[in-house]
Amino acid sequence: MPPAAETVLDEVDGEKGEGANRRGPGSLVRALRAPAGAAPLAAALLTTVLLCVATALSRTYPFGPVTRNIVDLGQQYLPFHAYWRALLLGETHGDAFLNWNSGFGSNFLGDIGTYLSSPFDLLVVLFPADRIELALYVVTAVKIAAAGAGAALLLLRLRPGPWPVAAVLGTAYALSGWTLNYGATVPMWLDGLVAFPLLCLVGEWARTGRRPVLGPLVVALSWIANFYTAYMATLGAAVVLAVRLLTAEESATARQRIAGALRAARGVLIGIGLAAPLVVVVFLATRVADPTPVTTFAPAPWTDVLARFLPATASVDSPALFIGTPALALALTLPFNRAVAPRVRAGWTAAVVLVTLSLQWEPTHLLWHAGASPNGLPYRQTFVLCGLLLIAAWLSVAQGVPRPTALLAGGALLGTLAWAARGSVDIDDRTFPAFLASAGLALAAVLLAREGIRRKEPRVLPAREGTRRKEPRVLPAQEGTRRNATRVLPVLAVLLLVAAQAGETVVTGKRIEEQQRSEVAWSPRIGPWHASAAREVARADGWPRFRTDPGEVPGGNDVLIVGGQGADYYSSLTADVTSSTLSSLGFGHYAKGRHPVTLDNPVTDVLFSIGTRMRSEPTEPVRQDARPRATVTVATTPVPPLVTVRPRGQRAPRPGDSAFVRQELLLGASVYELPPETRRTGRTLTARCPAGSEVWFWAPEYKGSAALAGAAAVDFEGKPPAVRAPMRALGAVPASGDVSIDLLPEAGIRLPRQPVGCLVRARLDSAVRQLTATGATRVRAGGHGVTAELPPGSTGVAVLAAPRISGWRCAAGDAAPGPARAYQGLVAVPLDGRATTVSCSFRPPGLRLGGAVGAAALLALAATAFLHRRSLRARP
């Protein structure tokens, strides 16, 4: 290799360190050169293998019988991907605007932008419907592998170096503690993990004045895939760009640095503008979503923060900072590595320290999370810090193995970190054994690499006396030995590095999987229970003449998996109108209101036109390591059409009204006998009701059981504000008319003022006949609209059995559509007696505004492309 080439390896972008001209630092670089695509490909492959091995060792699906559907993975992402597959294949009643299955009608474009807009999610169409769990695992693995490939590519763009080391560090980024602890079970966040290295590349392009069109397109794709984590990735890329502008080129003028920053800002703004048609819709949907309780940020103890750098640690209350002991050790050598230019060491060290501190300070915590402290995981931005640490590790090793002084200083810092973290509650019994084993293998790798560098230097024998000195003489045997060692030792060093990083990562992934299953809520795998419910729903489906509710199926968002049109719906964008309306009618919910669940009540079935209801009886206990089975039965009852007519001037609900009263107000008929006096004596409630009526118990905050005398106990799981217990039937009123309810609370009894209502079926049947006679004679439903034909002369208010969420527009007859009215929470259209049809359609709020911003951004992108091409032509 010519000397000029060696200089390039040791001095990139003007980053010439004090040791750059010493012998040997580029030896490992030159020994491991390969095509540019080798590192990303190797990182993706290694990442995939390690993820699958960790999954297999934990006996988790698809490499074992145990479910991986913990918390939101089973209750949100799996059902949404099942529905996404059905929608893409044209198997749903709704479209990209409106989801008819969930929450009696929900804004699906907002859900797409939140959960499903990543290009990787399109892979679900390649799998059959009964393999959606496998599809989601593949999507997750592909995203993580792409993140590893992107990180490896970024490292080599920042500075040339040994591609196997770049591949290992790319894998370390992709399988960091953040990924294993958070991202793998929240697949939509993984798009931010992919976006961070790509956005850093965009910053590099802007800094050097290249790819002004591709840059904004990458930004747009990142924000479309998941704007929440893309926002964090954009902030992280801005940090990287700032450091690069200050350190990469010593000869650059202030004007050139400012120009690079402005080009980057232009690209980001155009890219976000291109994503606006989806981002604006999601943003406006969050503003009308059911509000979650305000969360006050409390920084984690520093002992726990330090512990999260170590393997086999898991927690939702501290940042997941594990990147592997070898990678962390290399990152800690950077401040002491004199082969790297001082300004580079100072800039990257300052960036890592400041970003670490920003995790623990509330103002910067709010900046990372767009101004609102999140419920649940408070350190969602940690993947950015993991990326910065790995960039620091790469810069320290890219020119060659750090010298002993830097290695000793970094090792001492690593040991101090581990010692300081020893008392953390997050330390697992596998933590320090894995840490020490990995550190030992990494040390061996360093020693082999340095020995390879030493043997690369030729051993020269002196010339014989009396002879003319020409060239130093090298013994042939020594030459062959050195050549073999030069080839073998760097390879062995890399293999040890891979073993150290891989073994620790697999142990960490396995332990986190096991801890999560034992400590958090989980859903079983999709199995025969779901298949039976899906078959019955498909057989009984009568939409839009009536709804079919699949009832309770294990997991959440049940209708998205098995079909039907029910109340069950779990989304971060669940509208406040939906949550409050259903809760006021006696429905239960989880997730502080964002997960309303089905209510098996004949009155609400009439209100929402649920003509067919499924009920399931498990045939065996639901377990983590088995697919659930149940017997599914079908019940069909007459209900009014989806659109009914109600008189105007009905009394509005009062704040103190019970769910029984609110049901009657919406129904327009009195169907409950509400005891004027419900007495409570200790743990017993007594009241009087008509003989033969049905006793219903409504106690949304009650946790315990309730049993009618002589009947089986019914459980209630109220836990405010997260969980609201639904109204439940307790049994029939005896001939005496005396109602006695025994309560067995798990804590203090929390009951509303009117917890008991007795349903008189004859009254309900009469109300059904009246609403059917005056309701729509025919209902047609499209992807995001409804048209109903009404009896001539209909007056009052036409009511569509769907929550009046933002975006509904309606019209009676030939009138121009306008924003829909609300009738006690449902979509309503005033009637004047002349119109015989009513039509309503849903358009996600923000779609027009976002489209206008997107069009302007597209014009700006075209102008940028034109100006860039003209500047290229003008160059000599």
C-alpha cells in the first residue's frame, strides 16, 4: 500500500492525532479491509442470529412454546398488525380513514401513523392470517437488523476502519439494552432506532453539501415510519452534526460550518413537511385523545443508571444503557486515546456526558419527549445515547487498537463504573459473571490484536561488514511466520471480540425476556380460542344491518384479531369522547381509559345495534406456554338498525347520574327499576325490585366479588384510575322481590350512589320495537361512511350508533354536509320532516392541512433539486 493511502487511514477529515504517524495503528485497518457493503451485511446477519438465539434460549415463540405477548405487544401491536394485514388484503369493512371494528368506529389513519406506517410493517401480507405472531416477530427482527446495518454504515462513513469491528459495534447498537428491554416489545419505537444512524448520515450529507434531495426523503420516511421516536432521533442527529461541524475539519471557516447547519435544517424541515399529511393527523388525534394522568418526572438514582450499562439488567424506571462490555470499554478509552485529535476527543466526550446528564434533568427530559413527560417508560430516548457511545467507541478503535495507556485508563473507568453500580436493585445474579467473562474475552482480543500489530513490523538483520549497504536483510522463515501471524491474529482478535459481545448480548436478552414474563402483564399466544371466535364471527356477521361482538377473547383489541364490531379498542389515540361516553354507560376500561372493553349488557347491545354476541367458556386455564382453547357460543337478539330516530329535547345527563340512568336517557325509555333505597349493612347490600327482573351491579371502582343470595359470585377488578370495572349481571330477583348482595372486597368498599339496577325485559322489548319501527329502513356502509333511508316524515334527530369523534360530517337529504351534531355522545343529524335519507362520512382531522403542508414541502424539494442541479452545471 502506498504511503499516501496509509496516511488517509490515519488521518480522515483532518482528524490527525498525536499518534497518527507512529508505526502500526493502521495495521488492523489494512488487514481487515473489505467492500463497503460487508460491514452492514455482517451487522444485520449477526444481529439477527443473536436475537433469535436469545429468543430460543428463553423458550419464547417462535423458537419455543412460551408467549412473548407481554403488555402492549399482545394488547396493541399484535392486534393492530393482524388488522393491518386484513386491511391491505381488502378483508375489512373499514378503510384507511375509519376502523369500524374498534370502539364502535375509530380514527384509523391516526392509528396507522402511530403503529403501522413503517415500510417494514408491509411484510405482514406475506404471512397467512393464523401466523400473524410469526409475522410480527419477523417485522421486529428485520427492523432491529436494519438498525444494526445502518449503524455499521454510519460508522464507516464517519471514519474508515476495520469493517468487522464496525459490524460488531453496529450489532451492539441494534441489540442495546434499550432494544432488548423496550424496543423489542414496542415494535413501533424500533423505527426510531433505524432512523438515528440514517439521520446522522443525512447530517453528513448536509455538512458536505451532498444529496440535497435524498436527505429530505430519508427524513420524511423516518417521520412517517414513527414520528415520535423519529423526533428523538432527529435531536440526536443534531447533536452528532454539531460535534462533526466543530471537530471534523479544522480548516473549515465559520461560514462553511453555518452553511452546513443551514443545509441540514432545510433538509429536516422539508422532510417533516413531506410527512405532514400523516404527522398532522396523528398530532390532532392526540389532542382529542383520552387524557392520561399528568406524570411528574423523577430522575433515577445514579447507582441504577450506572447499573444499566451492565449486562442482564432490566427496569422500566431507569435508562437501558447496555451496549456490551467490549463496546463500552472502547468508548471509555476515547478521552485518553492520544491517537485521536484532541478536539475530537473533547467534542465527543462532552456530547456523551451532556446527553447522559440530559436524561436526568427535567427540562431536558421534557425536551426529549416533546414537552410531555410520558406515562410508563420515562427514558424512551436512551437509544440515542447508546448510539453516541458506539460512535465514541468506533472513533477510538478505527485507527487501530488504542495504546496501553488509553486501554488502562478506560479499563479503570469501566471497573469504577461496575464497582459503583454493585448495590443497585437492577443487578441480576447473571450480571457480574457475564460482565467478567466478556471483559476477559475482550482483553484477550486486544492482546491478540496488539501482537498482530507488533509482528507486522519487520525484524531486520544488520548487513555484513565490508559489504555495501543496500536494503535490510529479512530471514525468509521469519518473513513467512510474520505474514501468517499478520493474517491470523487480527482474525482471532475479531472472533474473540464477537464472542465477548455476542455472549453477553444473548445472556442479557434471555434474562430480560424471562424477567418481563414474570413481572408484567401478558397475553397468551393466538390459538384455537381465537380461531373458533373468528369462524363464528364470520358466519354470523350481518354488518351493517347489525353489529357482531366477539365478546371476551384473551388479550386486548379482540375485534382486530377475530373480527366483528365491538367496543374493545386499545390505542394511544382512543378519543376522549369514546372513552367518556362508554364509561358513562357502564363499560369498563384499562390503561386509564384508553382501552375500553366489551360490555355484555342487553341495553347497550340495543343502543349500539349489537344483534349477535359471542360468549366464550375456556376449556382449560390460560397459560403462558400453551395456546388457549374455549367453547364459543352465539346468541342473536332483535336490535334496532344502526341509525335510529329520537325526539328532540331529551333531558341531558347530569353529573351525578348513574350508568343506568344514562342508558335510559340514550335509549329514550325507562327499562330499569331503580331501587329508591339501597341499604348497606357491613358487606351486604339490600334492596327491593320486581320479581323476575335481572339484577345488575355497577361499581366501576370496586375490587372484589359480588354475589346475589344463592347465586355464584361475580368478580370486579376496579383499580382507579387505570382500571374501571364494567357493569355485571348478578342474577334474577326472587319471587319475594328482596335483593341481597354479598360483597367480598379486597380493600375498602368504593361504591357509587346508585350501584343496583333491575332490568325489566318487557320494557326493553317494547323500546326495541319502537326504535325499530321509527328507525332506518335500510342502511348502507362504506369504508368511512354511512347512508340510511328513513321513513317519510321523520322528525327529531337521526342518531348513528357510533361515538361522535372529531371528523364526522353529516347531512340530511340533499343538504350540504357539515360537522355532525352529538346526541349524548353519539353522532346525530337534525331532521326537519322532509328528508328521507341521512348520510355521514368520516375524514380524519388534519388531513387537508397536512396535505397542504406536504404539497408545499414537495415544491420546496423540487426547487432544491433544481438549484442543486444548476449549481453542478455551473461548476467548471
